[in-house]
Amino acid sequence: MKSEFEFIETIRRRYSLSKIGDDCAVMPKDSKTDLVMTTDLLVEDIDFWLDWTTPEFLGHKTLAVSLSDVAAMGAKPVWAMLSIGVPQKIWKTDFVEKFYDGYYRLTKKFFVEIVGGDISKTPDKIVIDSIVAGEVKRGKAVLRSTARRGDLIYVTGSLGGAAAGLTLLENGVRYDDGAKIWQRNLLLKQLNPLPQIHAAQDLNEKNVATAMIDLSDGLSSDLAHLCRASKVGAKIFADKLPLHKNLRAIGKSFDEKLDYALNGGEDFELLFTVNPKKKSQFENELKNRNFSHIGEMTANAEIIELILDEKSLVLEPKGFRHF
């Protein structure tokens, strides 16, 4: 059965949709500015479970997912539209009001204006559509397709925390007074992620990133998307991956923790490439940002090598996908 990514590629080619393929569509706004736009669909019991989250957390994450796409283009988010369909049983509660509270709080954090949306009724599940637009200097949006052989690969923040948080939720741990501090930290990575807006803008302003993507599906899958778009390969080093500090408390083996980092997804960190000639300048000018150098791009198109215990393994994309 074809994957969702194969279907998107088929549609892109069949209808010559040149603006499809990045985290956002890029369109000219005026002589100095481009507009980037993204849309995300969240479906109950597929993308979220009401037993695991709160309406405030869900509202926050709905916007965070889209803001992360805008960040991946190096853009500044400016406005958002939110549509939601809910069943009658949910409408009768205060769920929708609390959901909008969580969404609104994050718009204020990043100065995003809510400009519209829609509300409808669904038979039995909640369906959410989030649209966010951002602005970037004309021609300066960072794409997936512009990495080059020899470019260095970096990630922001830490990896694997959201996947570990998901495991805790699956095992019955909830974000309440009964959860331990390290559990709450991991649960927040899953339920209340923070998009890397400011880090992305720093990278763009310094003209550092040659290509970029956000880590939503998982490092293995998102790096594969970038390699495919740029027609290059990659080599990453397992011992350089910045594993979330609380993974040690979850009691898993190194291989399991590595799987969280490589395939877990929803960390909403940024993966980006840098010309090696700019390495020293980049690391010096942005030394206050939390970046980790994890590998390099290669000429072995669409092949990702994982260096583990001095052995080279082919890393297959195993991150999240709907189909």
C-alpha cells in the first residue's frame, strides 16, 4: 500500500504543483517579503486521545504543530486560522472554550493574530484544522531542497522526549499531581511542545542554514524527506545525538532510547544543514543557542548511514506516518 508521502508526491507530479514539497508553501507578498503558509489536520484517536490530554494542552499543541512548520522555513509567524468540528456531547461541555484558551495563550507568546476559522458538528470525533501564515524576506525562505554534499547536519534541542512521553501515556501515566518530575517533563514534550521559532529566525538572519525541516515525523523520516528533496545522502553518528536528559530515568536500553530519538517523532525540533566553511562562525555567533552537530550530507543520494559502535548501518525511515 502506498504511503501518504508517496501519494503527495504523485499529486505533486500529476498536477505540476511546484509549491508542494516543503513545510510551507512560499508565495510572494510584496517586493520585500514572501508569505509562507501551512495547514495541519488533527483527528481524534489518530493524532490525539482525549483520555491523554487536556483541552488546554490540545489547543496549545494544535498551534505549535503549525508554528513549527513556519519555523522550518526560517519565517516569523504572523496570523492563524483555526477550524474545529466537535460532536454534540463535547459541545455541551466547556471543552471548546478551554481548547481556545490553550490555543490563544500560544498565539500571544509569539505575537500571532487569529484572523478567522470555522466551527462545525461531527458525528462522534473531534476534527481540527490549523492554518498559519508567516513572513520572511523575499527569497530567503529556507527549503528542504537546498542541502549540498559535505554540508554539516545539526539539530536543535534534544531528541526522543516526545516519544518517551507517548510511551508513558500508553502505560497509563497522566500529567497530574501523581506524576514524577521526570515523567512530567517527558509528558510536556508530547502534550505541550514548544516550536523553535526564535532559533529558526536566528539561523535565517545569520544566513546559516542551507536547508531545514522540522522534526515532526521522526529524525529518520524527516532527514529522508530532506535527502530526497536535495538529492543527497546523509551520515549521522549515534553517539552525537542529543538524547533527552530524562530518557535515562525511563529504564530503557540504549537501543530503545536511540529508537525514540531516531523514529519517535513529535519533538518539533529543527534539523538543518550548514556549509562547513561557516561552521566556526555559526557556532561562535549562535553559541547561546542549543545546537548539536550530528553528521554530514553525502553524495550517496537518499541513503542515510547511521554510525553506531564504529559500524555503518543503513538507516531506514521508520517515523510516524498515517498510511
